[in-house]
Amino acid sequence: MSERYTVRPASGPLRASVRVPADKSIAHRVALLAAWAEGSSELIDFPHSRDPRSTLASLAALGVPIEETRPGQIRVQGVGLRGFRLHGQRLWCGNSATTMRLLAGMLIGQRGEVWLDGDESLRRRPMERLAAPLRRMGGSVQTRDGLPPIYIQGTARLKGGGFRMEVPSAQVKSALLLAGLLAEGETTVLEPIPTRDHTERLLGLEPVQTPEGWLLRLVGGTIRPQPDRYQIPGDPSAAAFWAVAAALIPGSQIELLEVGLNPTRTAFLEVLRRVGAEVEVVCERWLGREPVGRICVRAAGLHPFRIDAPESALLIDELPVLAVLASQAQGESWITGARELRVKESDRIRAMTEGLRRMGARVEELEDGWVFEGPARLRGAEVSSCADHRVAMALAIAGLLAEGETVIEGAEWVEISYPGFWQTLARFQAMSS
């Protein structure tokens, strides 16, 4: 049954320090690579959010011994590059496209057959953009008219190849690199527009800039994941919601602790600076190949701004909450180059348009984004998450600015990426009252 959460407007500045959940993008990847190592790995600060837990459950179903030795600490006993057991089982990926796509890249080089399936939302996500290049490598991959479930008949004979990313996608890129570890010869992936680079950092790959974009190369059989101790930093995409709230509410100052500062994940901070917010970033240490530190955001001006490709590709998870920011900027703000939002957990362009319009925003929906005329005087309303965690959280931030109460229908979907979001929001509301 769908849950509802009521957001009351902030009655004063937001001032607090916040620790956000561990980065689920990194969590997926370290779990998968630990499963391919030969030996025991420790995953520290592993998030409780549903998506990375779907990855752990799928790995366990493939015969990988996994133990949670204490909350947030996972021990993975790796089975080696070809150690997965495929026997026709159906792996449940839940709502997680990352689980489905990255596993597909790993499974085509195994022996046996397997199905990858998920919930109603995941079954609407495009998979042919991955299945087609995997077939070119020699994999046997079938989709349902380009959508999940995915059927894989594993093969021990994959061949590397050259691939150009026509649609920016870190998930597809990562799946091809993982498949390339099992392939004969060289695999190359060319990104005209760069996307988050956690997979290549973990594999020790360095992109080469060419006139056509950023090129990654690997030769099958030359990289073998090693058992390790992985500590996972805070998720910058989760931090973005509180950073935007701090920028929007006069007098606010929010400090975000132990956040990953990977430059492919922090473009939202540059947007906040363009708007006029005061943003301080301090890199305090490194966890493996990932920089980690503190972000402090203070409210200041709200100038209009523009986001287009390729910047949208680096902001794809933050764009829903940046749409809230755009609704309050002084003048006309444009967010374009984000057609990929149409095929996320929901049609995020439509979902945010409908939700913000109900709250009084002046927004024009484009095929690949929005145009906002701000600042809009928001009012409380009943709005829907559209079964999408980022839409739910973005509309909740809008609710802090609205006159009257805002009711979020489908509040439970925040568990996909941010368990504890509503508790943190309630703490902020109590502080501002």
C-alpha cells in the first residue's frame, strides 16, 4: 500500500551537519568486483538502500558467499572471474537498473543460463542499448522487445571490440568493460560525453582524451580483481537534496560530511555556485581511488541558470532537485539535454512538471528538459512520487518552500536510495520551527 508523507514548510533557516548514506553507485561496483576476486573482501559502510541490496541478493543467488558481519559491514568471499553458478535461475534485480546492466556484462562470459528480472518500473527501462553490443562480443542475450526481463545464455568465448557510446550511460559503459575482462583481445569504449567513472577507477583504467571524446582500453585476461577492503564514501547525489535546500532557504547553512568528491559526481556544486550560493568544498582524505571530504552550502543569491548537454549527463541524478532550484531563480532558467530522464524509474521530466505545476511553479515541459520562469510562489499540494525515489525527495525539498502542507504520495520509494531521508527532513523541520 502506498505511503504518504506530509512536508511542512520550513519556518526558518536550516542549520545542521548531515551524514548521507553511502554511495550506491560505488557500492554496486565494489560488491561485483569483490565477487570476482579470489579471496575475501570487506565492504565497509555498505548502504542499506534497496538497490545495492538487490546486487548482494543476486550475487548470493549466483553462489557467492556473502555475510553481513555487522550492520553495514559485508564480507564477500570471491569466486573468481568464471565462478558464478548459472542454472536457469531468475535473478531479482528489484528496481535496480545498475544491478541488471552490470550483471549482464559479467554473466555473458559465464557458462549456463540465467534470467535477469525486476519490478514494474525496471521492466520499462531500455535494455537493447546494452544487449546489442554484448551480442557483438559473442554473447547470447535476449530482451522482451528491448525491455526486461533479460535472458542470457553464457558463453566461454567472447571477443573484444570497439564501442562508441551513442547515449551517455555509465551503466552500459561499465557492463562493456566488465564483459571485456572475460573477452579475447582488446575492448575499447569511446565516450563523446563523459559519465561517472567509478568502474574504471576501480579497474585502474585511465581514459585517453581524443578528438572524438574519452577512450578507455582494456585487454581481456590482463586485469583480475583482487580481494580488498573497500570503504564506501557518502553519496553526493543524496547530498545534493540538502545542498539545494540550503541554497533555497534564506539564512541556511548545511554541512555535508564524508561525501564522495569524485569530479564526475559533483557538477551540481558548480550549478549552485552559478546560482549564487556560497559553496565550500574540502577534500579530507582518499578512500581507495575516490576523494572524500566535506561540503558546506550557504544560501545567497538565486540567479537564473542554464544546463545543457554535456553537463546534463553529469547531473542526471540531480536534475529533479535542480528543477526545484530553477523554479525559484530570478528569471528564466533552462534545463535541456536530459532526454534520458524520460526512461528512468519514472518519466522524471513529466513527473517533476506535474508535481511542481500542482504546487504553483511556472514551468514549460520540453522533450529533453524544462524551462522555468521564477521565482514561483509555491503552495502546498498533494503530489505523487510516481514510484520514483528522486522525484519524491525533490518534491519534498519543494515542500519546504511552499505555503501550507505538501503531501507526498508514494513516500516509501525513497528507500531505494536513501533510507532515513524522512527522518532527516523531520529533524530539519524541527530545527527551523
